[in-house]
Amino acid sequence: MTSLLLQITTGAPADTTTIAEGTQSAAEASVSLIDLALAGGWAMYPLALLSLAAVYIFVERYLTLKKAAKNPEGFNDRIKSMVLAGDINGAKMLCAQTNTPVARMLSKGISRIGNPLKNIETSIENVGKIEISRLERNLAGLATVAGAAPMLGFLGTVTGMIQAFIAIAQAEGSISPKLLSGGIYEAMVTTATGLIIGLPAYVGYNYLTTKIDNIVHSMEYSAIEFLDLLQEPQL
């Protein structure tokens, strides 16, 4: 019995030491996001710039499109009533007070009343093209980020893998798994970062494109309604 107790007492510190070593190894194995970013190498710097550009373009375009889509309630009906009543100046003033693509487009058409209908239609179409160009400004940049970020991340991974294999080739003696795995996971960081940036940029681009399409449909509907108004017998 005494010898058995001695064996249990002697074995306890060894088990505690093993647990402590395992905990320390797990703590060393965990890597913070900052460490991962620093391990990514040169490609992380342009990826950071692309992420900032994507956030700026998306927020700026979102606010612009949100403002462009807000026409005052009953705006088209008020314009129609004023034009039918012959209050052209009032209709122009209402358009001037409304800072939206639809208002600017109708303002051009109202200012051309009295000219042939074809000329009025052409004037409205020209203003519509300008407004659409303004709505789509910088949107190509967001699409570029969505496509370039994953490719840049993959390029960083390829260069990192090349460096890792060069280090392995230059190592003398047996190759340790730590050397191999360390170089590989550091190289893969850039691919993950590129995808993290590119996927939201792609989703954001499609979201903004959908909002622009909705605004363009509203502009087309207002233009058609205005041109139909000009063809009514009372005018």
C-alpha cells in the first residue's frame, strides 16, 4: 500500500507538467490577426489600399443614390397639373427646388415646351444620359477592386510559396514540418485577405447596380409620362 501511494504521488507532478506544456504549446500556436497581416508580406499593403477604396466608393455611391432616388411625394402629379394649367414658370421653379435626376430631366423638357416634340424628347434623353453617367461614377472602381483583390492575394500567395520553397531548398539536413507549414500558412494569408476584400466588393457592386437600374426606370417612366402629357389635346 505504501509503495502504491508513493507511485501516485510521484506521477502527479509529471501529469501537471504535461498539461502545462500542452497549454503553453496551444497558446504559442494561436496567432493574432495582426500577426497574420504582418506575415502576409508585401501584398498586404496594396490589399489594404484596395479595401479602403472599396469602402469609400460604396459609402459615397450609396449616399448619392439614396438621395437621387428620393423624389418628393406627388412630384410628377404636381408637374403635370402645373403644365396643364399653363404655369410653366411654376413647374420650372418646382424642378429647380428638387435636386434629383428626374427633376433635372423634366426641367429641361419644360424649358423646351413650344418646340417640336422630337426636339423635346432629344433634350430629355441627353440630360438622362448625363444623369446616368453621374450615377455610375466610380462604380467601375468598385468592380475593379472586386476583381483585382483576389488576384492580388493569389499573386502574394504564389510569391510567398516561392520564397518558402527557396528556404526549404537552402536548408541543410532534414526539413522540419514547422519550416514547411510556417511558410505555407504565411503565403496563404494573402489569398484569404484578397477574398475577404473581393467578395464584399462584388456584392456591393451588384447592389449599387440594382439601385441605379431602379432609378433609371423611374427616369424613363417620368420622361414617357411627360411626353405623353405634351401630346394631350389641351396643349
